Amino acid sequence: MLLRCDPQDNEAGLKLLEDLTTNPNQVQLEVLEEILTQNANTEYLMGYLHGHSGKELFKKEVPVVNYEDIKSYMERIANGEPSRIITAQPITELLTSSGTSGGQPKLMPSTAEELDRKTFFYNILTPVMNKYVDGLDKGKGMYLFFIKPEISTPSGLMARPVLTSYYKSSNFRNRPFNRFNVYTSPDEAISCLDSKQSMYCQLLCGLVQRDEVLRVGAVFASAFLRAIKFLEDHWKELCSNIRTGCVSDWIKDPSCRNAVSSFLGKPQPDLADLIEFKCNGESWEGIIKKLWPKTKYIEVIVTGSMAQYIPTLEFYSGGLPLVSTMYASSECYYGINLEPLSKPSDVSYTLLPNMAYFEFLAVQKDNGEVTQQQGHFNGGCITKDQEEERVEELDVVDLVDVKVRLYRYRTGDILMVTGFYNNSPQFRFVQRRNVVLSIDTDKTNEEDLLKAVTQANLLLEPHSFLLTEYTSYADTSSIPGHYVLFWELKRRNNNDLSEPDPTIMEECCSVVEESLDSVYRRCRRRDNSIGPLEIRMVKPGSFDALMDFCVSQGSSVNQYKTPRCIKSKEAIKVLDSRVVRKVFSKKVPFWEPFRMETK
């Protein structure tokens, strides 16, 4: 179901939201009927439904799948087979997920209609923000957007991250003027593939237009904080450019350079002096409000794994509200925040029923682990009646979406149902299934971490050391954040109390990084959004102390097993107090854009 929304017509946009959320079940049934009718003769659905398009038959015969179940179809599309094996619509590109399969990005087919649906999603956010914040049409937004490398496939289709897809699309590049969404960054700076040049030029344009900026942000909190750190490192050079009216010589991208030069215009020494004065203060606390004094809020995603950045954002923000407007992924755009000025801890997203056909699997949390409840499958959207009847069962759910090219695809996102807006479910993001570490767009699960640690452990064996226990956490106290591994080592000879050579441990750090997936290595090498991995060696008995702490907090002694990731500050302190040595990776892991070979 493809809808249109004029972002400049607030009244019509809000009415459309009311209509969608008042009758979500009817909308969902129409979405599913449209999907099944259009795609009944695709190879995928023919294998289960044999040309039929009944909704009940679909729920009975078509299985809920994960990526591995449909990977062969994705590879066939990438290798040049026609779109009709999975969709009646022409596939225009492949989207790469932040999740991986076999260490490489997952591929998700996309269509022109899907881009139009995302445009609708972005447009309908505008009347929601205008309901809560006045005067957004009187200035600009300093939003820092970036694109990432693409993957070439034998089919000729390009594979790219979902945001890169949108920023390079005609929907974005040829968008109609919207007085509520004017950006300080020229499109040429956004589309510059060199992330350092792009960052520099976007910040330069934002500083030059500081008196017009009413809101600032990026997609993720991690990206916005990376920009602030970049500004801390480069403000003197940026001020020099503003003072002289000339862009630095190292900005080589011609389109980017020309666009930014037009923004700079003539020399502005007074503006340069003012910015220099603000940046040269004793502390950068509240720097965002100091540099952009008319800013009303910071728009970044601060839910899920991004919540770890809230304290740092609050330090820089000067008390500005942190606004998470939407919940989306490579697979689908799901819901929007209808109370955007709420505290990050209170954010719930309202499901938009026209974006896909949604189904929910009831799950339960057992000692912090998420498991599916057997026999509980809600074949459709959660309704108010169902919530009232079994609120405890539907408290935490696993999301499944159905689209024109992904049928009953299990996203792996664990959500908590928090209530309803009209009749449409509202939810909070709890976690991505099996993910233990995440700094930026990386998503490292327990299995991948184990494989990486196992590879590094091989370096210790010739030196008679045993790795007896390990755990990890994502350290975001500095920018960029980095992975920290706690290792407890033991000598094969109990009488030998020596420690491994620091160079061996540094090499262990490097091997762990080289063994992690391509998204992690891209963040480390190209994006510089993750810092060098750290191993902290702890005293013998440290993990016994961790167990004692967890038991004191309510864990069962009989069921206790060492968590492979710890998030409790108190638990981290238990291990940190027993650290005997810290080592960091001295090498940047290898990464290059993945290229598919013709099969």
C-alpha cells in the first residue's frame, strides 16, 4: 500500500496518521492481500501456495524464515536471475544489512516502490515535529549525512547500505523544496564518498550558517558524536577557512569543493573569531548550544544500542532535548515517535501499518536471555483486545515482516509492547537478537566473538598459556568507542606466575579484529567509527568474583554461566579492579568492499 504525504501540509499529514492508526488491522489486511495478489506467481510463493493467494493459506503454508533460509534467492538475484523468482516488481538494487552472513553483508532486494514508501515515511515525520516544535520553517537543519561504499554484483545491480541507497536516489536528490526541511549541507558534500572530506565540508557549511540552524543531528548518536570529536580536532582549520573564505587544499573532491566554496563566499573574520572564541573555552560542555545558539533539539537515534551515548550527548548538548524520531532497519521502516520530545528512556514507536505486513512472535526473557515461547504465534498485528487478554504473553515480542520481496522474514529485533496509539501498537526496541557488542553500525554476536577469541587464543598455546574465561563490553567513554575484552589467563605450569609478552597480547588484539565481520572491519578501517580493540588481563579468580557479584544480584548459582558481554557498571568495576595489564591492537584490520563472483 503506497501512500503520499505532503510534508508541508501539517493538517493533512496528521489526519492521515489518525486514519492509519485508527484502522491498522484493516490496513494490514489490505497490505497482505496486495502482496499476495501481485506476487502469487513468483517462484518463491508458487513453491508453497501453488498460485493461490489466500491469507489463511499463506499463514499456514509459508514458513517464518531467517536470512540463511532465503540466502540462495538473494544470491541468485545478485548473480543475474530475474526478479520474478521472488517479486513481480523489478528489483532496482540490493540493500546491505548491518547484520552479516558468513562474515559478509546480508543482501536485501529493493524496488522503486520501496523508495517511494520510505519517502512517505520521512515526509510524515514533519507534521509530527511541527506539532511539538514551532517555527521549523524559519531556519535550517544541520544534519550530518554520509554515504558508504557500494558492492558491485554480477547482475549489474549495485548493493549498498539502506541510507546510502536513499541519499543517492532521485527521491532524495530531486526532492521538492520543503520549507520545514532545509539542510545546511549541500547534496554534493553528503554524496562525497571520502568520509573525512564529507565530514569537514558539512561541518564547515554548518558553522558558516550557524545563525540559521534550528536543529542539529545525524542518523545515529554515534555518528553525531564522531562529528563533535572531529570538530574538536579541526576547529582551528575550519576557522581559518571561514576567515580567508577559502576551502583547505586537501579537499580534493571537485563537486564537494565547488559546492562548499559557494557557501563560504567572502572572508568572514568576525565569524571566525566568534567560533574560535567558543571552541577555545575551558570546557566543551554545552558546545552545541554555544556554536548554534538557535538550536531547538538534537535529532539522533538514542534508543537500543545507541542509548549508551546519552551521557556524552547530554554533556555536549547544553540541555537540548534528544529526539529519536523513527525506528527503521535495512529490512523495513517500521514506526515513528509520536511524542518526539519525550525522554529517551520513555520513547515508544508507533507502528505504521502501511509499511509492511507485520507479525509478532511472543518471546520470554529467562535470566536475561531471550527465547521464543513455544506455541505462541500471533499471525498478524497485535490488537488491543489481545493485549488486554494476555498482556504478559505479549510483553516482549520478536518482529516478523512481510514485504513484496521478503516473505515472513524474521528480523531478529526484540521489541517490548508498551501500549497503543488509537489502535496501532506502540513498542520500545529492546535488543537485536544475539548481538552482544555494538559501537556504531557493527553488530557482533556471541558466536562471532567466540570464533574471533578462539583464533587469537591459538597464539597463546605455544607459550603455555590457557585462556580460562573471557567477557566483553562496548566502551563508549571515549570517541570513537571500542571493544574491551577481559581475559583471565593461566599458565600450564602452576608454579610459573609470569605474564605473556605484551607484543603477543597486542597480536591477539589484532587477530580478534581480523576475525570479526566485514562491517566491524569497515567501521575500523574506513569509517574510523570504532577505535582499536583492547584486551584487559585480569588476576586469577577474577571471574569467580564476577560470579559472586552476579549471584549477589539475584542470579542462580546452579544456572549461572559467564556472560560474554557485561553492561552493568558494577560488574565492569568488579573486573576493572582486578586488571593487571591493558593492551591495544596496533594494527588496523584489513577491509575492502565485498565483490561478488559470478557463480
